[in-house]
Amino acid sequence: MKVASSTIFLLLISHLLSAQLMLSGKIQDTETNEPIPFAHIYSIEAGTTSNNEGEFTLKVSSLPIVLNVSHISYESKKFQLNELSEGGLNITLNLKATQLGDVFITPYNVIELVDNAVNKGLNDLSQKIDAEIFYRQITTMDEEPTEMIEAFYDGITSAAGLENIELKNGRFAKNKSNDEITYPSFVNFYYLSTIPVIQQEINDFIFPINNNYDSYYHYKLTKLLISKEDSFEIAVVNYTPKETSLIAMEGELYIDVKTHQIMKLTGTISDNMGIQFEKSNISIEIENAIFHIDITFDRFQYDVPVLSTINTNIDFDMIENGSKKDIFVTSTLFAYDHDIKNRNRSTERIGKDGDILKEISKTKYRKRFWKDNPIIKRTLEEQNIIKSFEELDLFKYQF
């Protein structure tokens, strides 16, 4: 009797697994046909985001299903998908209507907009929302891949960004340095994805949303993004630093003029952000360092804005023994499956001393898990990087 019950159970599981469908497609601009990276694609049961080439995959249980596609700069789209299409879905989005500050009289005062966004952000910090987190980081030296980290976390997010993470599964690969060449390592680079967008305390690094924002930055309203379909306006505010001894950026804030919620932040700064190298007994100089961060919040899928993506990168020249190498580190953090019912949890912000490699070393490397995982569709370049590390078994033998 036990054997028969087990057999029936396995058959049911097999049927459920086979019933899952994998949707794939590409998001493009209607006018230019250019890919739209980091668009949100979601149904009532699952969600994902498009990669740098606008491509995505999404696992669903069955068809028909209603799909939603949104992006902060484009009109959202909603449609029912009844069957799989050969070659994947081709979804086009229209840009939101734009009005420029130079050609119209705005009813909005930029300082009031920023002030309202600061107050709104500070008031919302207490709302902690659970989410699943995917993180990928790639380092290249003269365009050749030298290091890669991928990780899945359980996370806690807020209006300030990422608050806390607990590793579920991860992998790490790196070319090893020797007497002839130094491969830089950035195992704590993910910390730059945890710097709070809304700052209650200011240390060395200043974001443009804080209690004393007007002491550190100039603000200028540059355009309004107007969505007739979604009935909202987003003010795009350019910010530039005033003279200060602290590290300050320049970039853009996207603020919903009705709710005063921050929907997006971009920032760039010429700074090495405290870069350190694997070998401490060598002389290395850093030149021409440029750091960039891009953070978006999504309000389309839920009744409140939630953290969606954090993209960071740093580009600099590494000079060792007179030899110059171009180093580029890029990371993508994607939050999905938010549990908006589970709010107001107590948590501590992530510290700089988190040892991601120590945590990854405790997880067993499962090649099939990473190969078949559909959370974010990899670009062809990312696939080739992964393949090059796997061929050398670098993911498996780092520890």
C-alpha cells in the first residue's frame, strides 16, 4: 500500500512539474525597436524583469494568463496570453508623453517636490517588505572576465532600498592571481547596492535625499513624464553637488508628483569607492575611477512602491608596475515575489563587514540549479562568461 501511495504521489508531482510553462520574449521600444532593459513582466502568480537586451523568461503554471508589462519611462501594457508563440513574445512599449521645463510653465516648485519626497521617504522607512533577491556581479580586466558572483537571498526591503539579506544559494568564480599578474577581487562590492537611498544619518557618502538635502545639492526640474493610461506624472529632477568635503553624486531623481514617492534614482561620481585588492603587499595605483548607481522602485504590481532593481558599476584604470589595465565591475540586483502583507518587521541595515564568500562556501554548488534557473534571462555575453568559468571548474573549486 505504501509503494502504491508513493507511486501516485510521484506521478502527481511529475504532472505538476510538466504542467509548468516557460514563457520567453523581448521588450522593445515601439518607435526605435531598441531593447528596453529592466522592464517588469508579471502575472498574478509570478514576476521577472528583462535583461540588458530586453529579453526575459517567466515560469507560469498554465495558459491563458494575463500579463502586465511596465517600465518607469514607458506606458504600461496589459494583455491576455492564450498560447505560446513560436520564437517567443515580441512586446513593444510606447514612451510616456514628455513635457520639458523650457517650453512650459510648471505648477511644481522643485524644492517643494524634493522636500515632500524626503518627508514621505522618512515616514515610509518603518515599512519593511519581504522579497526574494537575485544578485549577479561580473568583473572584467581589459574586457576579459576575471570574477563572477551569483546569489539568491531572502531579503527585507524598504523605501530606502535593501535592508537585510540572508543567503539561500550562491556561487563564485575567479581567476587566481600569480607572481606575474594581479586579478582584482571585489567580493564586498555588493555593499554598494545596500547604501540607503533615503539617509537619516550622513557619514562620508551623501545621497540627494536626506534631512539636510539643500545644504549639499542643487536641484532643477528638467521634465515631466506624463502617463494618460496610468494617470500619474513623474517629475524628473536633476541634482548636482554643492561644494562639500564629503562624497557627493550628480544624477536624476524621479518623483511621483501626487504621492511624493521616489520611483527612481540615478547617480554618478568620480571616486574609487574604497576599492581594495587581493594582494596587500603590492603597489597599485587607481586612475579615472567612475562609479554609477541606478535604483528603481515598482508600483505597478502592488498597491505600494517596492524595490525593483539596483544596478551599480565602476570603471577605472589599474596601474601595476607601469602596466595599465582597464577594470570594469558591474552588478545587478533584482527583487521579486514581494510579500507586501508582511510589513513593519524589525531589522538592521547591512554592514560593510558581511563576508559573502564565507556564506557561499557553505552552500553546495549545483550546476543544474544555475543552468535552469529562469529568474533573469542571461544575455549571450553573460552565458559565454559563465561557460568560460564552468569549463575550468572555477565555480566548483574556489573553496
